[in-house]
Amino acid sequence: MNRLRRLLLRVVAGTAVGALAGFAVAQSAPPATAADAGSAVTVSGRGEFKDMKFTVGQTRHLTSQAVTVSWTGGTPTTFAGTLFNTDFVQIMQCWGDDDGTVPSNPGPPRTQCQYGASPTTGRGSWPGNDYDDTRQVFYSAEPTNYGQDDRYGATNPNAPGEVPFKPVSGATVTSNTQNNPYFSRNTTNEVDFARTGADGSGTENFEVQTANEAPHLGCGEPVKTNGVTRPRSCWLVIVPQGHLDLDGKPYADHSQVNAGSPVSSTNWKNRVAIPLDFNSVGTNCALGAKERPTAGSELAADAMTSWQTALCPTGRVYGYTELGEPDTRARLGNDGSSGLAFTTRALGADAGTTAPSDSTVYAPTALSGTVIGFTIERRPRAGASAATQRLAGSKVTSLDLNPRLVAKLLTESYRNSPWGAVVGSTAAKGYGWAKNNPAGLASDPEFIALNPEFAELSVAETPATDTDLLTSLGHSDSARAVWQWIVADKDARNFLAGVSDDWGMRVNPYFSTNADLNPTGFAFTPAGTDTYPKSDPWCTIPPGTGATEKQCMIDFHPYVPDMHAGALHTLRADSLWKANWDPLSSPPAFKTPGPQTVGSRFMITITDAASAARYGLQTARLLNAAGRFVAPTTASLTTAAKSASGKDVAEITPSNTKAKGAYPLAQLVYAALRPAKLEADARKDYAALLTYAAGSGQISGADPGRLPAGYAPLSKALRTRTAHAAAALLHYTGPSAGAGGAAGHGGTGGSGTIGTGASGSGSAGTAAGGTGAGSGGASATPSAQASYGGGKAVQTTAAGQTPADPANPLRYAVPVGAALGAVAGAGAPFAGGSRLRLPLRVPLPGGRTVTVVPGLALPERLRRLLRP
């Protein structure tokens, strides 16, 4: 429980602030556009690498995200044992003006690149040689030799030195750069080793960082040049390493590695630099403007952030707080004056709750879904075929998963999930069930039958790889949808009830739906579950660590704050498991080993489609009700939406995705409001938001204001419903909040749903064929040119911390330390985003503050700490 409390102390839903304005109605389908595909750039190499071509998939309208870096025309990578030896690629992000070293390809100084944060200890399995993955160089009076340097180091030839790192602001680091104060192994986005395959090509998903994640680079910060303020551009720099030795001749001895640092002068002359243009991370929201709160589903987060950023300069400010949907519904049901809530279900849909007596407006705003994203690299096992050997190090691009396989992962049923419960042929008391189960997903015969290539791949099946899914903490409709998908499948239901699969694998009894098998004496009820519980109480001193402290299941399989964080850590291949015991720390403790080793990374998570797209994750094809494996695409989300059913708030349920091309975990997000509890000016502002969301906000693209990747545009019928909802807010005539700000206590017309095209019986005046257009409002249509508004106040990467990433800026994760001490004591209720009342405001960069959790009085000393 102490460990869970420590984890909970780090998790709080934060918010982003932006603004929207204008009134217009979209009755016809807006055309979809590609996600800035026109910003891809291809650059040729030079010298030894003149036949190589490097392509960066997106170079404009960047935020914190992943971009694809690919190349062709290279020589296949070779190895000296496990070390990268020849012909590999290194990638980094840099800031600054052209350094003039390569006139044909302008680029930044090597002193201004985020590179060189490889581990300083525990390098036994690391594929670097202490130079190629650091800023360390050798000095040479006449730098004609490959990999040597002509500037940094001692005065004598062949003496070691280091290339300094110069941040945008602050003191330049000239020594011990691997331990610099600006970036570390856990926060850097550098790619030390990217493999070139047998066909001379390669690809890597590169994490682009804004000034929020890497303030020392300052990318996207407003900078005034010649009287014009624009976001600071940066550079993506690629340094290919070749096959020449220090004397400029081909390597004669492949048993050792002599490649030098990419920031050494000779290697730097081969660098390829590509400019990167960022959306602004400054703020142009009107300070002091009245803020209209919105809260709820993470599925709406990326769309809301984009809409805020585009329309922020017009003056109205809309806050956004990410909260679990069940808590959001409870909050709106209890206090309709709290504003607009994003939800996938109606108020009163949760067990033990009822809809409020006054009317509720529901407006479709987004179509997205819950996905299983992964980063998996091929590591051929001994005796693998030549075809598989040629693919070594490349990424797996497709997985098929059925409900029973996902149930196995979520119930911690693989042998190595309760780490140390089975050692050799001996099982701990109560864990005999695990003895004959597969070690992990990759060795499960059921999984291999669906994904045959894994029969020839080797995976280190530990808690950090394929024995569980990286999942988010708290109650959510996404978790509910996953469990609904599982229980709709007969094989998965039987497995949870205790029936072995066709190969004899058994469920972890702590998750059994059969009370007679469950050691707790109670049956697990997945049909009513909207969390990812870790019910197994197993704790042990992990074998082989020499530790003196136990770890439990929450340590082996830590939660992440939200689905966005899960996607980011999956991109980085960082499982968060503190697997290494450090007896020399004070006190001795487990520490994270950092990201997994390149070439054998295996990470899998439950996330949302927008976050998966943002970070370039591959996504699994899931079995739908028609018996087809379907990937989450625009077409499959749209097909699934046609199956939505239910009065007023139509839900997509996995059991109804019976069309062949329907994705089973698609979800429709609604904006819910109670107009009787809102003042007239608030209803007008929310109508403006809905109008934009249903209009230009449904045009796909990377520009601010567009619909980000991971969403499918709403159909014309759904957008019309949203337009009617906006009209219902504008023309509402029933009892409402008073002009002085005191909310009314319900309408006289009884309960119902209004403004959605349904026959609600509320007291709102709804224009049956209304357009929802307001008079006197500004157009909600974004200009053709990108608007770089919103700033840090609306970024989804507000500075925060996660348990295994102490300097990792994550969206929505705002560490508040002692403020959550009392909440951690509540444990499970807070983990689920239950009904808290905490009016907690936290300062954001750019001079803004934002409410992250509504209503708990904090001690004065803590309030002083949280003030800007």
C-alpha cells in the first residue's frame, strides 16, 4: 500500500488552457486533408554516404510528437559482438543558426545538440563503445583521421576531451557532459543507434521535443527577429557512421569498434540537417479573460488542444481538465454549473447514479478509440531462418490480438508476470497455476498461431516486456470498453471463469470470475469494471538481485498517469519497472535501468488512437464481433460509429461491431451540458465551441485548429446534431442561472435531452431545423495560414513527473507532492478519479494558472508553494 501511495502522489490530472470563439454552422461534410504530408523532406548524404537519402516525414506544425526518419541506399549495419560496429545512423535535435560548416546543407553548431546522455554505469548490455554514444572525443593536431577532433581536448595529440553543450540559456557544460543538468538518459530524445537493414534501408520514430519538454533547446518558444515574433525553429540532425577506421581505411578488425562520437569534427562534416518548424508554445490567450471550464474524456484531449490553439487569440478562454469519464459524469450531475463535460455515456448511465431532473444537452464532438500500441523489434532466435535473420533489429509492424490474449495480459496470468513466483520447476505457495503457463505473450502458442513470425523471435520475457500491458491509473470509459470487448467473447469469458485454453493455460485465480476459484472468495466482475486492477498481492525479493527489500505487482507493473503517458513511454521503450537494486544508494533502493536496449525493445500499452498516432506507435488489429481482425483507421472508426445505438446518447459497444470493417474499440465522445445551470453568456460561449468543433474542427490535419491524427471526422448527421445542440444553448428559454452568477436549481420541464435531434422533454427552446448560428459572432473557420496560438497554457505536455522518469515532462501530469498526501490515504477511490472536491490551481508556464482538480481546501503553506 505504501508503494501505491507513492505512485498516487505522482499522479494528478492537469489541464491545458486555450480559447475559442465565433459562431457558424457546418451542415455539409468538410473535406478531409492529409496530416501535413507536404512537409516531408528528403536530403541526400555526402562523401562516403553520397548514395544515401534521408527522409523526415513531417517538418512543420510540430508539437511534442514522433516523426518518422527513414533512409535508403546505405550499407547494412555490422556488429562486433553486441556492439554496433559499422554503418549505423545517429539522430539528434538541435537549436541555433547555421554554423557554416557545410554550405550545401545549413545546420546548427554541434555544441547545441541534445546528445550524449548514454548510461554512465551498467553498460554491460549497452551497444556503445563509450565514444560513439557520448560527447567524448580525441584531440588531434591535424584531424585527417576519421573520428578525431580538431578543437576540444587537451593540448597533446590523442588526449581525450569533450564537446561542450550550450543551452538556449544558462551555463555551458564543458565537462562530465553525460551527467549534465539539462537532459539525461531518461529524458533525452537522441537515437544513439539506428540500424540499416540488409536492403540498405532503415526507419526510426524520433521523438520531437518542444520547449516544454526540453527548455534548453527552446523549440517553439516565441522569438522576435527583425521585429517579427515567430516560434523558434530547430533542427533534426542525422549523422551516419560508416565503415572507415581512424586512418581513413576500411576496418581490418571487426572484433573491435573504433567509430567516434557523432559530434566529433570529422563525423560532424557528414551530418545531414533538416529544419523543424514548431507550433508556438508561448501564449497568446487574453490574460484575465473569463475562463469557461471543460473537463472529461482523454479521448477528446488532442482535439480540444488543437482547437484551443487555433482560436485562442479571439479572446474567449476555455479551460480543459482531463478527468475519468465516470467522475466527470458524477461531477456534472452533481453540479451542472461546472460547465461542459466530455463523455461517451449519458448522465445516469453508471451503476448507482441517476440522471439529473433538468435537461441535458448532448453534442457529438469526436470519434476516436482505444487502441493497443506497441514498439517491438525483431530479435531472431538461434536457428532462425535466413529471411528472419535479415530482418533483425527491424520493427514489427502488425499484431493480431483476440479478447482472450488481452485478458491474459490484463489478469497477469503469464508465468513471469508475478516475477519470482516460479523459479525453475518450483512454484511458490498458491502459484502452482502459473507453473505450466507460457512465460509471456511472445511464447504463448495462441499468440504465435495468430502471429507466426514470433516462432522465430526471441523475447526476454520479464515484467518489462510481454507479461502485462502498460496501463493508466483510474476509472475510464476506455477501460470499460476493453472489458466489454473481452466479456463479449465466449473464449475469453470461459478463460476468466477458470477454463484452460486449448494449450492448458490457466487464469490467475485472483482475476477469476468463479468465486470458488478466487482466493478472495469473491468473483471478479469484468462486465462492471472500468479500471485495470492489479489484484494479485504477490510480493517478493526478485531473484538474483541481492536486494533486501521486496517488490510487489504494482512495482513490477507500474501504472502510468494517463494513456498519453503510456504512448510516450512505449515510444521510448521505458517500462518504468525499477529493476536494478542499488545497494550503495542511501538508503539502498531499486532504480530504473532506463529505456530498453536498442534491437530488442518490446513494449505494449493500452492507449488512445490520437496518442498512438502522435508518437508513431504501431497498433494491433483486434478481433471484432464479425470475426475479423481490424486496425484502428479512419475507415474502421467510421464504420464502427454506424453501429452506435441507444436513445439520446448512442454508444458504440464492442458486441455490436458486426460489420466486417468495424473497429471494436471505437468510441464517440459527446459534450454534455446542463443549460438550466448556466448563465446566458456561458451558454453562448459553449455554443461557439460546439459550432467550431462541428465545423472546421472536423477537417483533418496537423495545423492548429484541425482534427489531429487518430480521429475520424464526424458524419454529416452527427455534425448536424451538434449544430442543433449549439442552437439549443443559444435559444434556451427555461429557468437558468441568475445574472448574478447563482445557478438555478433545475428547470420546470423535467428531465430529458435537448438539442441533439432526439425528442427530449426538457424546457429548452430548440429550433427543429435550426442551424445553430448565432448573430454577431466571429467566424469559427480557421484561416488558411497556421495560427501559432495557445502556447504552453494549452500544451498537452505540461511539466510533470512519472515514477520512473523524474525529469520527463508529460501532458496533464503536474506533480503536487504533499498536496496529494491526504488523497493517497484514500487509495482506491482517488485512483479511480472518484468524486473529489479540490479547487486546486497550479501555475503553468507563460504566466497562466489552471484548475487541475476541483474543491479541496489546501494548507496555506502548500498554497504558497503552488502560486506562480
